[in-house]
Amino acid sequence: MPTKKATTIPTLVAAHGKQLLESWLGLQKDSSLVASGAVDTATLHNYSERFLSEFHKALASGRLDAIGGADWAGVREFLSDFSRGMAQHGLTPSQIATFVFSLKQPLFALLSHEFKSDAQRLSEELWQATLLIDSLGLYTSEAFQKSREEVIIRQQEEMLELSTPVVELWEGIVAVPLIGTLDSERTQVVMESLLQHIVTTGAEIAIIDITGVPTVDTLVAQHLIKTVAAARLMGADCIISGIRPQIAQTIVHLGVELSVTSKATMADALQLALRRIGKTVVDRKTPQAASPAE
Amino acid sequence: MDVEKQATLAVKSAEDIVRIRREVRSWAVESKFSLVDQTKIVTAASEIARNTLDYGGGGQLALEKVRQGERRGLRLTFSDQGPGIPDIQRALTDGYTSGSGLGLGLSGSKRLCNEFYLESKPGVGTTVTLIRWK
Ligand SMILES: Nc1ncnc2c1ncn2[C@@H]1O[C@H](COP(=O)(O)OP(=O)(O)OP(=O)(O)O)[C@@H](O)[C@H]1O
Ligand SMILES: [Mg+2]
């Protein structure tokens, strides 16, 4: 292998920063970021300037082939920030990445100008620049996708908090259907709201339905056990309904003792609950047929 | 043992654990596991993933569809570079927890799988391998 000459990209970017910014901005004028209304030209100018300033700093101190390193932290932070800002606008990852990729053209122009008489050197430098910009572009689209996931997760959480799912089924009986993944703060929210309902309604029985819970592992089990214990302290007994057969088997293998009454369905649980508070459910026909005899 | 399909997943956040459960379930469905077997391997994966995150300080999962003769199954290898487990025997005891869990994750997962291997060195890290045959 020929000895690798240090790249001049950092020096060039430092020396021609202003020119680079101007031709980059010129290229982006008609980009889909602007066309979609996600950013106006002033904001784009601001973003581009900030990017170049971080880019410049990273180049000066760091290596071109390790954008995961500490020297590139500023650039990465900017790109994550930028992606987060864009995530609200319904753009595609490729539109976002284009922001970075469009820097190639002015950067290549600088290099071609610098090395017009040294084809060997030019191709080496172009190659380095390509690798660098590509990896930054890729990083941007990944960061963008991650921010979009974050937006969705946050929206789901907000929705869950808004819809307190605890219902009073009957005087003295409250029920909460648990749905989805239980190992986040969500469980906490739902459990607290159940306990709150027990207090405000003076319920004697709380039905926790887990039909909508895909996996019951030790963490979920522990949440259930704690809730049952807390409800008991507030004077309410719990019934767990909706334990599907495969979940029941798995819980047994895990070795978890739920030590609480359970019923296959919410309807069975309600029937048991009504009986416990001294009400009975009968077929409508039965009392009608029986009443004349009295 | 032949590996027919392989993927690596990060275990760095609570969302990763959700993603792992989803992925393991879809591989188990693809491998035509029964509903009970799907639930068992997904639950075991959830346990070990959470240990990797909570005690191992994060790590990764190598998910593999394997074949040995006529048998097919899933192999899950969780590894971390955390503090390691000083007393493996004790960690595998039902009810032992150094945190505030139920202490059933390791022992329970062992019962949920057909093969279970735990390697750990204090100061080096922990690797847990689970295999569930179809
Ligand atoms: N990857 C790991 N690195 C270091 N220590 C671990 C690791 N996995 C498990 N341990 C240790 O083993 C103990 C037992 O683990 P186990 O999963 O059985 O119980 P737990 O996580 O404490 O509670 P549970 O899983 O029931 O919620 C843990 O408390 C912890 O001390
Ligand atoms: Mg555990």
C-alpha cells in the first residue's frame, strides 16, 4: 500500500468555509425541505451554518473515518437535534439525509479545484469525502427515524394517560382492562388510577383484566402482586381475569405465585364479584316464571 | 448445529426489550412454534433481556434460527460486559434477587427453555444462552 497522505479536507473546509456555505445554500434553495414548508430559508441558513461550524471543529480535531468518536460528538448532536426538529413535519428519512448529502457537490468542487493537476490525489480525496458524507447522511436518517419513533411513543403515552381506563361496573365493583406492554411507567399510571378509583368509589372489588397483555413476565407479575396488595390495604379484593391458557402455563413455569382469585373471562369475574357483594345474576325468564307462585 | 438465520439486536433501553419480545415472537411464529412455546420463549427472552439491561448495564442479543439434524429451534444469546455474577448457584436459586425483583427471572427462564447456559465472570461480563426446540 502506498503511504497514506493526510487528507486536506480539514484545511480546505477551514480556508473556504464561507464559499462552501454559499454554494451549499444555493443548492438547497430548491430542496424538498424548503419546498415542503418544513423550514424557511432563514432557518435553513441557520441550520447549514451550524452544521458547517460543528463540521469544521470535528475535522480540525478528529479523524475522518470515525464519526462515532468523541471528536464528532458536536456534529452528531447537531444532526440529532436537526432530525428531531424535522420529525414533526412528515418528511421521509431520505429527504432529511439529503440535507447532508447535498454538501457533497460543493465539497467535491473545492477538491477538484485544489487538485486539478493531481488526478491520483484528487481521487483519494474524493473517496475520503464520499465516505465521510455518506456516513454522516446515514447517521442523520437513523437519527431521524429514531426521533420519529420517540414522537410516536410519546403520543401513545399521552393517549394512555388521557384515557384512564378504570370503569365502575356496578356499585362497589371497579374494573380495569390492561392493554399492551406493561413494563413502562404506564403500569404505574394505570395502577395508581385504579387505586384512586377504589378510594373515590369505595369499591369492595377490583377486577384486573389482562386479556390484552401479550406477555406476563416477572416484572408484570410483580406489578400485579403489588397492586393486589395495595388494593387490599384500601379495603378492596382483586380478581384477575383474562389469563389465557398459554400465559397460565408460562406463569407456572416461571414459578410466580399470583395468590389471587382469577377467572377466565371478565364476565365470569363480574359474576363472582356480584355474588361476593350479595347480588345475584339470574336469567330474565326465571324470576318471571317464578313470581306467580309466590 | 446449523444456523439458518441470524440477527443482532441491541439491549440498551426499555424500548429495546419491547422490540426484542416482538422480534422473538415473530421468529417463533415463523418457526411454527405452538402458542405455548411462543409464549415461553418470548417470556424467557423478556427476563434475560431485562437482566442484561438492569444488571449488565446493557448489551446485545444474538438471535438465531438453528437446526440440529431434524430438530429446529431458536437460540438466543444475550451478552453484556457488566459486573458479572459472583455466585451463579445463588443467582439461579428461586427467589434470590440482589435488586428488588421476584428473583425468578433466571431460574424461571431455565424452566421455560430446553437448554440454558449461563457463563459469567466478575468484572468481565455475563452471557446467557437459551434454546427452545420446536
Ligand atoms: N446480566 C447480569 N449481570 C449481573 N448480574 C446479574 C445478571 N443477571 C442476573 N444477575 C443477578 O442474578 C440475580 C437473579 O436474577 P433473576 O433474574 O433471577 O432475578 P431478579 O432479576 O433479581 O428478579 P426478577 O427477574 O424476578 O424480576 C439478580 O438479582 C442479579 O443479582
Ligand atoms: Mg431478572
